[in-house]
Amino acid sequence: MNLSDNQVNVLMRNLIRARHFDEMMVRRMMQGRLIGFYHPAEGHLAPGVGACSFLNRDDNMNPHHRGHGMPHMLSKNIPMHTYLAEHTGKATGCCEGRSAFHFSFPDDKVYQMSGFIGHNFAPSVGWAWAAKRRGQGQVVMNCSGDGSYGQGRAHEAMLMAANWKLPMVFLCENNGMSIFASASEMHPTENVSSLASGFDMPAVVVDGQDVFAVAEAVLEAIERARTGGGPTFVEAKCLRFREHDIGTPDLEGWEDRSDEALAHMREREPVRVATERVLAEGLMTQDQIDALNEEALAEVADVEAFADESPIARPPVAELEAAVFAGGSSS
Ligand SMILES: Cc1ncc(C[n+]2csc(CCOP(=O)(O)OP(=O)(O)O)c2C)c(N)n1
Ligand SMILES: [Mg+2]
């Protein structure tokens, strides 16, 4: 593979961390120890890790909602202590326990996690425009699912980014599903990235179960963006092993997804795929991988202890009201 030993190590480490964090989030959700909901990322970890492990701190990033952006954020070295504390409504959370899933890490250039599919496109274009004007080589990593490309704003963003040669990467995490709808029901072409050709934007389709394949494609796209070559569309074909969010039935259309199909998918679990590759190519040893697992489990335990021991956020109502920019009602 076209990656240095250090890059392979970083990717393997972040992938293993992401798997243990995802397992922890699922466990806590089932125990009623998370605020809100959780969109599990089991099986669907490699795109976020591959895309975000080599970003600089001052590169903007919009995380995808799967895994609540956790694979992306831990790869961008965002503090997971305050991430989990936020998800548990604690005063030590990144937004002082007021946001749950709608967090923000401004010092790390992650400004939002919205509940609106496609929310990411307009701010990403704005940040990329600002980055181009600043001229300091920043890039914007815009991560979202196949479903988000049904939004009109996705097409406007691609047009502006391509036309103005903005330093941006469109990472499409295509798991072939949008809740219960299959991608074939939503898109007329097999590859969502074929949209990019309409804007004369370079596009590549990669195996989204293989973190190294994602990283190779993304590194090339980042290099193009940093050196004035404009945006790239990277489509990572990936798999979602579990239901859309914990507690929702796991349907495709009106039917349960079949046990056979899920068992078949599990053969391509991303840590398994990566482990097989590094061992076969002599890039790491099993002992090194075991050590990464131990390190990740210890990190998860430490992060959980921090969240559990932190005080519950109890902001006064006046303070909450002062933090609301706009409000509305649909009734
Ligand atoms: C504007 C908008 N429409 C619909 C929804 C409901 N919704 C939440 S997640 C989702 C599917 C998103 O699919 P995709 O972007 O492919 O991501 P995935 O969940 O498959 O990882 C939908 C339709 C929403 N949150 N926002
Ligand atoms: Mg999807």
C-alpha cells in the first residue's frame, strides 16, 4: 500500500479505538446511560477514520452522524472525555452538557452536528471559501451519507466548490441505506460520485471497509485541495451492520434485513479487514495489534470514569434562554 509505517499505525490505532468507543456507546445506550439516541457505527468505521486521521487541527471538518461523528472526531484528536460527558448531560461536556448529540468543538474546527440531513454542505462551502481567501493551506473535510446527496444544497455546494476551486473534500459514506430506503431507490446511478462529473470534479470510488484504501484516496484529495487543485469527491462504499439507530427496526423497505445478508456483511468488519491486510503484508504483528486493543480499552474506561464522575449540568433557565439564537414552532 502507498502509506508509510507511521500512517498505517495511526490508522490501525484509530480504527481500533473507534470500534471500542462504538461498543461502549451502544452498551451505554442500552443501559439508559446516554442522553438522547445513538446511531451505531458497527461495520461503518473506516470512512471517518480514513478521512480524518491526517487532518490538521485548523482544518474544518463536518462529521457524519453515524457513530455520532465519533470515528471522525477521535481521529482528529478531539478530546473524547468531553465528547462523552456531553452525551451524558454533564457540566464538563464540550457544550457544558446542553447539546447531547448537537455538540460543537470550535477549537478543533468542528462547529456543529445538526439533526438535518444535508445541513453540512452550506457551512462547508463557506469555510472552504474562507480558507481559500486566507491562503494558509487549510482544507475542509465534508463527511456525509449517501442520503444527504438527495438534498438540493448538496448540488449547489458541489457547483460552488468546483467553480471556485475550493479546498474541499466531499466524503460520501455510502452504506447503501437511508434508514429503511436502499440507495437504489433514491439514486438513479450506482455510484453517487457520478454526480461529480456534472461539475467537472475529480471523483474516486473506494472500498469503504478498508481504512487504508480510504486514507490513500483522501490523502490524494487533501493534497489536491491544499495545493489549489480544488475539490475531490471520494465515495467510500461501506456497510451498516446494525439498525439505523438503537431501537429502530432493522428494515429494508418493509422487510427485515436478512440474517444471511448481515452475516455476509460481517465478514468485512473493518478491523478484521485491516488486521488481515497488515498481517499479510508484514506491516504489523499480532502483538502490536493486541497492544492497541488494550490501550483503547483503557482509554474508553478512563473516558467513562470521567463522564460518570462529572456533575450533572443544571444551567439556570435564564442562562439557557440567553443561549438560544432563534426559535420556532411547527404547530
Ligand atoms: C432533512 C432531513 N430529512 C430527513 C431526516 C430523517 N433522517 C435522519 S437520518 C436519515 C438517513 C440518512 O441516510 P444517510 O445520509 O445515507 O446516512 P446513514 O444514516 O445511512 O449513515 C434520514 C432520512 C432528517 N434528519 N433530516
Ligand atoms: Mg446511508
